[in-house]
Amino acid sequence: MTQDTSRRLFPNTTRRQLLAGAAVLGTATMFPLVAWADGSRLNVRAYLEPDDYDPLDASGFLEELLYGCIYRKLIQYVPGDQWDWQPDLAESIEQTSPTTIAFTLKEGQMWSDGFGEITAEDVKFSLERHMVEENNSRIKPDLGPFSHVEVTGTHSGIIHLDEPFAPLWTIALPYLAGTIICKEAVEAAGGKITTAIPPAVSGPYRVVEHRLGERWVLERNPDYSGAAADFDRVDLVVIVDDSAAEIAKEAGDVDFAQIGPGSVARLQDSPPPGTRLSVHPSLFYHWVGLNVQNPKFADERVRMAIMHAIDVPSIVQAAFFDVAEPATGIIAPGLIGHRPETIIPPQADPARARALLDEAGIDRLEVNLDVLNTVIHTTAAQVMQATMAQAGIDLNISVHESGSFWSLGVSADGDRWQDLELTIKRFSMTPDPYYATAWFVTEQIGDWNWEQFSNEEFDRLHDEALSETDPERRDEMYRRMQDLMEESGGYRFITHGVTANLFADNIAPATRPDGLPLVQFFRRA
Amino acid sequence: MSAFRHSLLGRLLADPMALFAMVIIAALVIMALLADVIAPHDPGAMNLADRFAPPSATYWMGTDNLGRDTFSRLLQGGRIALYVALTAVTISGLIGLVLGMLAGFGPRWLDNALLFFFDALRAYPTIILALALAALMPRGLSTVIIVVVITSFAEYGRVVRTQTLSLKNSEFILAERAMGASFGRIVFHHILPNVLGPFFILAAMNLPVVITIEAGMSFLGIGVPPGTPSWGATLKDGFDYIRNTPWILLSGGLPLILATLGFTFLGEALRDQLDPRLRKTR
């Protein structure tokens, strides 16, 4: 029997040879996968997109996620279960008096792109620019009564405060405002770091690409003076939705992702193969805010009726799947100033709410609620809508995407801030109560204080607590401040939530005690 | 009896595909109209103890993340879907009808201007336009309807214009003109009745598209406010909690599939019956 070999692609190839060739080809294609899986690339979920590289524009942890990778600080948080700090750029740093901190930088720590060595002048420039009024730094409160930096040598200096500042070691230096940037590079760029040019960096990674709305691509910084990073490349992948983040993790698109509370119980019981789950108590705080300056709520009885009509346990059960506890304030358990209980019980009291409305002469109250388009907050809004209806309060819910929502209460972004009624918000937090109360002082109205809460005693206590060194007295002051917030009828505290991280078992993530990632310290397992 | 059999309705009833479509549509309409009577539960009533329940005798299509009965919510959602679809299609159809006839019957410059306008609107992606409008307008059914009207009336306008142009120079119109018929008589007695056939076919085919736009906008969070029982919102809940239960997503998709099938089949059957060329080939 003859074969017509002219129509075969490989006329002299036997089936066995073909199979062997396919096997070799298949094995060969494994090599890029192996190279990828060896941990040379790390993909981390970012729940929103950082604005830019400039600490002046920073608003919270999201920027810290990026800055931690590309910039350094005098000191940094220590990853683990206990809040602590460790020297970073600082060779030595100590509090020499209640208002002075002397530091000496490690020598030979370099900026990228030929900008030379990191000096005390960079430290002075980085901290002092937050205090310049025209710079409009959104994180100026992080530095409290910071005055100036006195440069005493190329690598040494003294940080001066106007008065003692207890959160210096927990907020000011190891968090956003403590980020050191390159004076020469920033001045050359006109005093502002924009996204147009990747900045001069000092951290373990540098920015190579920013795909708007998609990801920040970082790669190992060859000029980094510390121990080399474990990963050649780090992508901060923007995934807004918690469910999408979980799917992305399971599909292998990201190696580390914060997931929603709705998945915690299921994943604790049966985590996907090659995946681990860690759950941490969060410091963040979610609350329902009421604009106390809105004429609709001028009558305190109306404000209190709304507070009594909101059922916190139902919100926690529905939106947080019972993995979190109702909050008693803006300060989480374990921190100075945490209150053991609220003034208004967390359970709704529709009868009390109704009675207050009747006293105020209101038959039916219609209220507008603005929320961010997250599953947690839209779910909470629907629960509120159902429970408030029992007290005769009709709740209209408006959902906004991130950009629109976070401009609602900002006076610089239009007039809407004055007409706000109710909002559900979540703020990030650091391990000092000062960071919680700083956003609710009178000065913050039109910026972060959307409730337009203004109380002289609150403002005074906030200032005094900054320099109070007695922990017991400080604890008492912060408790009182939260009492004042609640008594205003402008705040219904929901929960601190939990931080649940789903990650590949071939990486060793580094997190703060509240579970937030410190990507610069991530290693291969 | 013979007259009925040869009427449009009679011919549609004799067509199995049209009959199937009409049964589906009738069922959806009746369920939407009688939602308050048929619904076994209050569609807004939360019952957290029963959330993510699978279909059962108590909850025919299971429950959502707040323990609300999915079947009852879909019935109410049907009311919203049909309201949006009928309102939006009626308004956009009327606008398209008027503008299309003006373009077809009016002077050349007006035709060119309207044609440019139609094409410009049609070129704009619906969802992008919806996102832009949703950012500027309060969220709700009105916004959904306005988005649908803006994005769809140009299609009607183009079809009507083409029909009008083809009729404008036909012999019977020229004869009417020669006999001194008024503009109104020509338009309302001769052009309009001949334009309505294709117009209704397009409207029927557009209804499921509009329902899908409403569902899509609600899915993206720019449609009806949270808590409002809509098909899109149910699908969104299903997506958000797909890891907890597949039932919300499956149940939410069912009425959309049925509505799409029903109106598409009806549109095709209408086309078969109203388009003379297709009737000849049957």
C-alpha cells in the first residue's frame, strides 16, 4: 500500500515523532510560566487609583500603597501583629525634648535617575512643603504642630515642633506625611510632582508605566540602597469591586487582594488551592454622617430621630456578613480613646424615632442619602432604607462613582457640599486617635468634615490631646470627643469592619496589624 | 370569520412564532400588571435569616443578599422594565417619526441637516452617553428614559425618512399633488399610513433593546436607585454574590431572556406580515 505523502505537512514525520515534537514544544512553553511563577512578578490589588506621585495630594492608604514602594521615610511601620516602627532612612532618630527630634541619615542612600544622595535638605523640603498654605496639602493635619526642620549637617537635622505631638511616631513620620521626596527633582519640575514624568525615587521599586484606570507598573529600582527587592516587577492593579478582586485572585490575575466580608466565612472553610486567607481587625471606620448645618436638620429632634431609626446590627449583619462588630465610635478597640459603648444604642428604636418626629411636628420625613458605589455601602443604604421606613422616614439613595462621591462635600468642588444630607463614608486610620478626630474639627468643614460639625469643646480637646502625654487623660479626652460627635446627631457609627486578604501561597505578604499591605516588604515564600 | 383570519391579528395568530411571542409577552405584561396580587411576598421586605435561600415552596426563585424574595422583586421589576420600555419607545418613536418625515418631505438642506444629526447621535456609544448623562442628572427612571430616547430616536428617524423619500415621488402622491391636495392631507392620509408598518416593526424589535439598556444601566449602578426592584439590579446582586449563590443571577436573567425572545419574535412576525416583499415569498 502506498501513501500520498505530497499532501502531508511534514512528509517524513511519523506519528511518534509528531507526538514527541508536541511534547517538547509543550515543555518549552512551560518555561515562561515557570519564570513567571517563580515570583519575579507580583500583582497586588489596589481598591482605587492613587491620584499621583505627590504626597501633597495624598488622601489615605491608597497612596501609601504606591508611595511605600517608591519612596522612603525616616522610619517605617514594622510588618506584623503589633504596632511598632523601625528606622528606614534614619541611622539614628531620637526625641531629644518634647518638641525636638534629632535624626541622622544613613550615608550613601541614593535617589534614582542621577539625583545623588538623600540628604537632610530633602527631609526638610519634604516635611516643610506640607505646611505652606499655597500648597494645599490634604494631609497637613498628619504633621500636627510641626514647625520646621533644622539642618545641622549633610546627613543630620532636628525636627522642631511648636508643642509636644504624641502621634509623631505613629502617624507623622511612618505614614504619608513622613514620605521623603527629592528636593532637586521636585524643584526642577516646578515644585509639584505630576504624573507626566516618573518621579525620582528612593524605594525598592520605580514607576515604569501608569495605565490610567488599570494599573501602575513598577520595576526593581537599580539605585535602591537597601536590600534588593524580591520581585523584578510589581503591578498595582486597580480593581474597585471586591467580588471582581476575588475572581481576579482565583484566576491568577493578582497575587494579593483584599476581599469583601461576604466571602470570609466561605473561604475560611475552603480556600482555593494554592491560596491563603488572613483576616485582621481593621482600624478603618464606617459611619453614617448627617450634615448638621442643613436647614432640614436644624431641629435636634429630627437629627436624633434619624439616628434612632438606623439599625446598626442589621447593617453589620447584611453588609459585613457578621464578621465585624458594631462600632462604638471612630476609634477602634485597642487604641487610646476607644469607647466601650455608644450613647444611642446600636439597635434602632423606630418608636422613639417616630415620637421625636411627632414632637418636631413632622409627619413624613424625606431624606437623601449619598453613597459610594461599593457593594458594602449600597447594601447598608438599602438596609437603612428599610428600617428607617418603619419610623416614617423615606430614604432616597443616590449612588456615585468614586470621583463624584469624594467631591460631594468639598467646597472647592462646587456648592453641593452645603446641601448634603446623609452620607455613608469610610475613612482610613492609623494607630493613633489623633488621626481619627483630625478630620472633624471646624477647620475641616468643606474638606473632610462633611457633617459640618463644629464644636468649640471638640476643637479644644483635639488640640490639647495632641500634646497630652498621659495615656489615661488622653483616653478620656478622645472618648469625650466622640461623645460630642454623637450628641450632635451628626454621626451614627457602623463598624470598623475587617481586612480580609486572599493571597497566593508562594508569596509571603507583609501587612500592618490592621491587615493593610506593606508591599515594599513582600517576599517570595 | 374570514375577515378576521385575513386581518393582521388573525395572520399573526396563525403564525406559530408570533403566537409563541404573544403568549410570552402577554404573560410578562399580566404578571407585571398584577404584580401586587401575584407576588407571594413584599418585594422590599428584608429577612436576613433567610438570605441566599435556594428556590423552594416558600421562595419560588430563592432570596437575595437581604433575604428579599427574588420572584416578587422580578414581578415588580417587570413593571419597571415595561414602563421604561413602552414610555421610551413611544417618545423616541414619536420624535423619530416627526423628524424622519420632516427630513424626507422637507427641503434638501433640512434633510441633510437632520441626517447629519441622526448619524451623529447613532455614532455615540449608548453606554458612554448613559454614563455621561447619569453623572449630570439625578438617578432614576426619568434619566433612564431620557438616555434611551436620546440614543434611539435617530434610528426611527432614519427609517421613517427613507420610507418618506421613497413615497414622496411615487405616482399616487404626485397625482394627489396635481389634484391640489394639501400638505397635511398628503402627509397624514398617504405618507403616514405607509410609514407605520416598518415603524412598528422597528418599535417591536427595539423594546427588548430598551429593556436591556435599563437593565444594563441598573447593573452598572446608574439606573434605578438601590432598593428599587429592577431586573438589572437583580442581575447586579447576582453578580456581586455569585460566590454565595447562583440563583439570583439565574433568576434575574430569565425574564430578560423571555422578554428579548418575545419581542424579537413578535417583531420578526410583524415584519413577515407587513413587508409586502416578504409576504410574497412566504
